[in-house]
Amino acid sequence: MSFRLNIKYFLVHSLGFTNKEAIRAIENRKLKVNGTIITENSEFNETWEIYFEDKLLKPNTPFTYIALYKPRGIETTNNEAIENNLTTIFKFDKHLGYAGRLDKESEGLLLLSNDGKYIQSLSSPIKEKEKEYLVTVNKPITDEFIDKMGAGIDIMICKTKPCFVEKISEFEFRIILTEGKNRQIRRMCKALGYLVARLIRVRIDTIELGDLKPGEYRTYQID
């Protein structure tokens, strides 16, 4: 899976060229992308290398796919100006994006990659990728609670879509969402008079948390 980028846009927004400099570089045949001289503003694969006047601007970059267990208390951001950001538990490459934000008090699976199209496909609400959670609440779970959660809840900002919900124990349930509103599960529970004591994401699409512990990560491959 790859993401094709406009060469002029990439020069300007990623490599610091001005619009005029980018156009001049293309028109004057000074750009070489993956061994081929560029003569017009075209698209290229984000993994390819770019040379300008025989100077390497961007090396060939293979795609990386990482499953990270975000611990509770860590903000889903790589902005080092924010306290307890992801860089405090993970050496964050500036080219990595992440799919499936988790609020600070939630924990579990976060997917990181430099494959922009892949991250976009997991994050876009249009794609309706499944996200599975284990949730512990503050009081015994009733059949009525399970039925209402599954049917969809008015959480003020919207009514949530119908979803799969299964009771696991007296205080714990499993839920699978295909949307990702801000603090959605917490809002759903609160609307029914419950508070979330612990929330763990265990799966995004086909990628599972598995036996990862908080702060641990593993690489994986996609088809």
C-alpha cells in the first residue's frame, strides 16, 4: 500500500521550497525522483528518493508499521511541549502518523506508520474501520444498559451508531465501534448513569493489542 504525492506540493510543504523554486526546479529538469528526471508536476510514491542538482533531498524510505500500547496518563501527541506526550515512552520519528487517538485516561492499542494512506484509511469515519474496547464501569451492568448501548445513545453532540456490545462480567463489557467521536464511550456510559473506571482498546481493524504491556510496541506487516 502506498500514497502518491504531488511533487510540487511535497517540495513546498515538506522540503521548504517556495512555489517559484519548486516550479523552476521542475521546469529546469533539476529534479530526479527514483532515478528519473522530472519534467512536469506529477505524482510520486512517498517512499521514493528525491535528488535536486545531484544532492539527495529525500532518501528512499520503506514503510514502517508499529503497534504501540499507549499507557494510561499519556497524551496522544508527539508534541514535546505537552506534558506526558508520546515521546516520553516512545522514540517518535517525525514522519510517523498515528491512527485512533485515545484520551489521556484511556489506554491500549495505537497504530503508528509513515504510510499516510494507510493511516488515513484507519482514521477516516467513511471507512468505518472497527475499533474494539474492553470497558470497566463503576456499577453492575444490566441487560438494559447493554441493549441501550448497542442501539445507539444520544450523547448531545450526536446519536451514536448501533454497535456490538457484550457483557463480560458484572462490571466489564466489550464494545466494537465503527466511528470515533471524542470520548465517545465515556459519553455513552455517562448518558446511562455509569462512569468508566478503565478503558482499553484491544483492536483496530485486523491489528490486535495481543500480549503487549503498557509502553511496549511491536512492528507488523500489512498486505
